[in-house]
Amino acid sequence: MNVLILGGGVVGVTSAYYLARAGHQVTVLERQPGAGLETSFANAGQVSPGYAAPWAAPGIPVKALKWLMMRHRPLVLWPRLEPRLYGWLTRMLANCTEEAYRRNKGRMVRLAEYSRDVLRDLRTETGIAYDHREKGTLQLFRTQKQLDHVGDDTRVLDAYGVPYTVLDPAGCIAAEPALAAVPDVFVGGLRLPGDETGDAHLFTQRLAAICEGLGVTFRYGTAIARLHHAGDRVTAVETADGELLRAEAYVAALGSYTPALLRPLGIALPVYPVKGYSLTLPITDTAAAPVSTVMDETYKVAITRLGDRIRVGGTAELAGFSSALRLPRRETLARSVQDLFPAGGDLSRAAFWTGLRPMTPDGTPIVGGTRIANLFTNTGHGTLGWTMACGSGRLLADLVSGRAPEIASDDLALDRYAA
């Protein structure tokens, strides 16, 4: 088929790759001058199925109130008269039950584990390089109370067969030797050896080049104005220049901007932009830098080694579509990396970035068909777009092609919200 993909981030480009591999004629529309220049550009760098879990969980409402009171808080809510925000928060709170958490966690782990395996196959197939490492993730606990509650996490990991090791301080230093310089900052950790790291932007750009070799057309600098439809089918995409582009199937992979595009068709996607921030700093001392990813549990900050750089990512800010770079968020990221890797990189030369993560109330992305017969979605991945991109793209390509996916997928589509 002739397939139009709307969006050229990591999710859109992986969808293009697998659709092209399946024999389809694929065109990607992207408003930016290149691939992976928005939410995929400077994320935390983790491919972390071990951390695939919904934000909506038992106890989160109380924790969220505490976070909002912290100086270096991981959660920021800007009061605003926005019905969509409060509707989304209400639905998220409704998922903060044991039953909902188990259901949503199961969906996310299934897709994330599959996606990591698909990514490994893609590396073998293409030889693609993107500053990736396969050295696991270390969740670092600063307080004894955090360490005492590690069983809350490991019970879930046991249930889904995710390998892990609970570490004392010496074990943490063995995994991340640079932590030997700050032994008084932490009391223990949880290591997930199956996790990986890598530069999502570099991956997306290089995979886009591979896609072009497979015949995929990329229309960069092409903003989408609206979708035209008749009955139960999309008939065309209208660009901001008034051009009409037609295909047999359409894939909406515009991240946080997908709901606005589909709303005129009567399709309500419960996706809200959750703003994240990152710092990228050059490594000044290799021995004092992280080996892989360290998750600072107190500040909910990920510190990742990407080649000769350190990427520090975190914060969940509910501020609509604001792209303002707020200095207090930078201070939180800087505090975390200074505490744990004080001599690893040069903060004075750090690049400060923000992006909008497309979040669903239940944490699970929305991948699959819609009530419009030839319209598919691949969005709502939240903080796990890089983790789930390859699996989502492969799954989406199977669904568009009419093939049975390799994993269960009925509960990933939009109609789960109608249940």
C-alpha cells in the first residue's frame, strides 16, 4: 500500500522502517527540517524495559503532593484554566489502583521487552550505531527508607520475569566505579542488567537514512493543517501550504500534537504533553563519568553516558505546550549530576533542552487502528518513546499489513478507553 506517516520522530521513523521492510510505499511528513528534532532530540537516552511502569500507581497521589513541595521537585504543576489537563489528571488518578496498575504495567512491560528485542534485531540487520551501550541501569537510593521499599519494585519485576539485583554500596560502586568518589551520598541500589542506553536523535537520523535506501520519501519542512475524510475513511492530508496528499493508509505519530489533528474526526485521544528537561555536558574525566545510566531516585533524574557526553534528564512539568526553559528545572538536573558525578563533566558547557512527552492516563501508548478504517495511531509513549519505538513500529507495520503481530496488541489500541 501507499502509506503516509505523519511525524518524523523516533516513533514515526521506526514505523516507516518496518512498513518499508514489509513492502509498502512510505512517505513521512515532518514539519522540522530533519528527523528526530523535537521530543526525540535530547531525551534521557535510556532503553529501559526494566523501568516500564505507569506513573499512575497506588500511593502516587500522596507522593505527588510531597514532590510538589520539594525545592528540587520532580513534578511541577502550573495552575491553568485548561479542562483537558484536569480531565486527563482525573483519568490518571482513576488508574492509581492496584488492579489498574497491574493491568497497565503488564501492557507496558510486554511492549517494552518486545521493543528491546526488536531493536537488537535491527542493529544486527543494519549495523546502525548511535552511541549505544548494553550495560544496564542502576537505580540509586539516597535514603534507607527508599532502600527499605525496594521490595515494592522487585515484586513487580518478579511477576514479569525482569532480571535484577539489589545492591549494597559496594555493589553500586562495582557497577558504576565513579560513585566511589561520593560514597556518603547513597545507601544502595537496584540494578537492571537488561536495560540499554543510546542517543535517540542519532538513531532516528541514521535510521531515516536507512529508510531512504529502502525507498521511503521524507517530506521535511511540511506542516500538516488537517485531515480530510469521508465516511469511515481518511481521503487526504492537507498541508499548511494547501497541498493535498493522498494514500491508502495513514499513521498519526505526532506525539503530543496528535490529539488536535484527530479531534475534528471525532476521535478523542487522551494524550497530554508532559514537559521534560535535559542537560547534555561534555565528559571531562572518563573515569569520573557514569558507565551507563544511573537513576537518581530522590530527584527522579536519569544520568546517562552517551559516547563522550553525559545526558541528564528528568522532571515532569504540566504546563500545556509551553517550550520555555525554566532555570529551576536546570538547577535540579545540575544538582543531581553534581552530587553523583562531580568531576565527570563540564556543567558550564551544558546544553539545556526541553521537550514534550505525549502521556496517556494509564501510561500505555496508543498503537493500532481507530474507528476510521484506514487511520492508525502510534503515539502516547510518554517517557518511554525511545524504549518502545522499535516494538511499536514493528507492531504498527504488522497491523497495517493485516498480519498477526508477534505480541498481543488488542489492549494497546484506542478502543481500550471505551471499555
